[in-house]
Amino acid sequence: MRPIDKGTWPLNKKGAKACFNHWRNAKQYLEERTGCYCHLCEMRVNNALAVEHIKPKDSYPRLSACWTNFLLICTPCNSRKSKSLLAVPYRHHYYWPHINNTLLTFHTPLAGDNAMVVNAHPSLSPSQKQKADATIKLYALDKTTTVTGDSDRRYLERQLTISMALERLEEYADNRATAAAIVDLAVSRGFFSLWMAIFSDYREVVEALLDARPFCQNRTAWFSAALAPLPRNQGQADPL
């Protein structure tokens, strides 16, 4: 899950807060500011993205048109969202890409029993891991198949992206691919966190990824000079 910055409440042509009496009105602003990627699974979606209400509009009607309550979501994440977890207080029991630097929270192993499956980052404390696991469970981000036994589209796209990224890594190490070409492919595929992890030893590529807007939006605030991800809520009880 990549960190995002939605920015402040959009303004209309008259300089007043834009009206979101329907979620579709917010979609264009979210796509312009953060790209056509699902904010939960990172998959690139050129159509069929919807607006997720972080706090469900049925339970929190006064937030149904509130900019701070919106994220972009793909159909698989939307359809697999666990309704049984909706009553849990949202702000403090889950990690959110617009609040936390989620590169510190989640990772996808490239090998082993959990290869290509979204996991809580191994560096987390027990309480942080519990929170990360709850987030994964909420949107079924770790699923490889659907309830009907079909392959989960998010998992398939993640598999393909990892395979493509590893091929580009080989080519780059042999001077057969440029950082710019790698970034172009990454932007077209999505899964920012995977590209960052796979090319972590190649500063030129990482810097190019961090400079690719709207793939990454706030390099200096979210990453150190050594390009390590930084907590976005420093000084608070939960540093992530």
C-alpha cells in the first residue's frame, strides 16, 4: 500500500468548497491528485474505480459528502470489504494510506510460503502488527482466490507486476534498461511499493520512482535523504 496525499478540500470555480452530493463528483479530484490507482491494493485501474467511504455513509451520514472520508477503491477491494468489521472505530484500528506511511506497515514477500501476498511488515511491534493485520483483513488484501475459487484479480496483477519488475531488474543490472523506462512501466502497472522494494538497491531507479507524480507525491516529507520511508505522524503514540 503506497502513501498518498489527497490534499485539502477541493474548491469550485467560485473558490468555495466543492460539493460532493454524489461520490462521483469526488472521483475526478482523487484521480487527478493521486493517479488512477486503488488506494488499498495499489492496482492501476483505468476505469471502474469508485470512491470508498472510509466511515460507511450508512452509519455516518454526515460524512457521506466529506472530502476527508474519501479514498479511491477498485472493484475487487470494494466487493471483498468485510461488512462484519464496519463497526470498528476506523481512525485508530486500521492503517490508512492518507494518514500513515504505509510502506512501513505492509510488505509483499517475493519468496517463501507467503510469496506475492500482502503481509504486515516484519519490523512492526505486536500492537502495530495487530492493526496492520486488521487492515489486511478488512479488504481481504491477502487473498489469492475469490469465494468461488477463481484467482483474485489483485493477486494475479501483483504476480504479473513482480515478474515484470524482476525482468527489468535483470536488464537494468546488465545496462539493458534505463531508470526512465522502468518508471514508465511501473506507472502503467501500479503497485508502487513492489517497485520500490525490488529496486531498493538501485538509488537511481528509486529516486526516479519517487519523482514520478502522481505515483509519489511528497518525497521530502515521506522519505529520508537515504530514501528510507519516514513515519508521517512522528511524535504521536503510534509512530506509524
